[in-house]
Amino acid sequence: MNREPRADESGEFHAASQAQPNIALVKYWGKRDAALNLPAVGSISITLDSLWTRTDVRFVPGQKHDRVSLNGRSDEAEAKRVTACLDLLRQRAAVDWGADVASQNNFPTAAGLASSASGFAALVHAGAQALGLELSLAEQSVLARRCSGSAARSIFGGYVEWAHGRLADGTDSVAQPLLAAEAWPLRVAVAITSKAAKQVGSSEGMRRTAQTSPYQSAWVDTQEADLSTARSAILARDFDALAQISEYSCLKMHALAMAAQPGLLYWNGATVECMHRVRALRQQGLPVFFTVDAGPQLKAVCEPAAIEQVKAALRDVPGVLDVLDTGLGAGARAMPVGALEA
């Protein structure tokens, strides 16, 4: 149910939110409808804790255009995506006001760490608050998906499944929580092997893959079985089973993308060496597995007692610039206005 936009105590239509990136264990890659950001396959992810995006949104009655800054700088391409996202909220609220948007990440942007997921989840959450829209988390997930596919998952915390959906309008392609973060508090070591933006963005990479990779149909046809295996592993807290299906899904996604024309190679040498290091640790009995999204950063998921040994092993890999340490976190949530300065 929507209502008339309501100003806050200061008389402004103003709110701020924080959301965390998520990493898919069973991967999302490919779209069945690019305009609505409907996925070709379902996916399962974990929401991280220590990495975050904070976004401040102020709607200004009478302002004609949006003004957008990301990490203190303007970005024309990103501003267009922000405006398209805000248009969905403005349509719900029946207003045409421009907005001032400031967003800040505490991790590298557009480098394979799901900054779009956290960024657009925070934007939808804050924008809805600022306009007084009474949206359920499921409705926020649908809107976030329209802005950036994996943002659908960052609305929620912990273990999350994003449904492929069947309806043409996409209303059933929505994320939902599987298990709370505190119910199985795994840790994640993120090996940063490059801080540069990737040369081929995920949207273009998915389009190229769907059009040219000979493995596309096999990817789609086998995904439901992978989702079922991962879902069962999570609900049973079966680490070994989750490790096997997660690495399998990761390597399958990258094989799919590598077989596109021209092939998409998101890894660098350090990424591959980190994979070998993680597998060596697991062969030694350490509970750890890897996953890699569309970028060069490797994420090593492990049981809490193993995190220090995993971090030390990854730091020892030539080409690793830094290793971040995070647990599993909450979904999108309100922040005090002015949180970007905190």
C-alpha cells in the first residue's frame, strides 16, 4: 500500500540506508528478460557483514534532475542507472521530483565485489523511506532486481535464494531468506587481487554469453539440481556438501563465460593461485572453499575457527593486494541521515 509522500521532522523528503554486498554460492549468470532484469536461472547467496554501501537520498520538490555522487565523485553512467531506479519509486509515489543522492562504498567499486547489489538495495530502501512508500521486503526485492539483478538478494541478510520466476511481468522473480546469518555464522576471507574496474561489466558479459556460448542451454538445464543441492546443504549446515556445490557452480559459470565469443576471462593469475591455495588447505583438512564472481577477487568461505589460517594463506599468494575478513550480515536497513560522514 502506498501513501502520499511524507516529509520528515525537518520538512524534507530525506532518508539514508545501508546494505551489504552478497556473493552467490549458486551463481546467477544470464537474463531471460533484460528490460526487467529477469534471470535465466535462480541463485543462492550469502550477504556479507563488514563490506557496505551507505546511500543518502533527498527528494527536492521542484527539482527537475537528479544529482548523484558515488564515493564523492560524479559518474555519468552510474547516474543514469540511479535515475532509472528512482523513476520506479517516483512512479509509485506519483511525484516527479528530482533527488540528491550520495552513495559511499567501503570496498572497491565495479571490481567483482557486488557493489551494484549493495548500492541499488540501499538506494531502493532509502528512496522508498524518503517517499513514504510502505513496501514489503519482497516488493523492495522486486524493485531492486529491476535496478541490478543481484540487488534483489541484498535486501535480505544471511542465506538468500532468488527465484528464477515464471511470470512474464517478473513479479514472482523475488528473493527470500533461507537461513539467518546467526544460524550458521560462516566467515569469508576476500582476496583482493585488483582494485581496477573490470573491463567488461556483468550485464554486457551476460548478454554476450547468452548469445554466443555453446554451454548456455546446459547451464540453464542443470541449475535447478544445483539449487536443490545447495538449499539442502544450507538447511542441514553441511559444510562439505556446500563446498562441493559452490565450487562446482563457480567453475561452471566461468566456463560458460570463457566459451563466449570473444571469451570472458574475469580472473587474473593471482585469482587462480588463490584457488589452488584454497583447495590445498581443504585437502589438509581445513573447512574452506572458494567462489569467484565476475571479477578477479576470490572469496574463501570457511568455518569461523579456520579464518586466521585462511587469511594468512591467501596473503602469502603473490599478487594478492589485501585480504578482507567478514562474517555474514543483515539485509538493507535504515541509517541516521548523515551516516555517510560517520
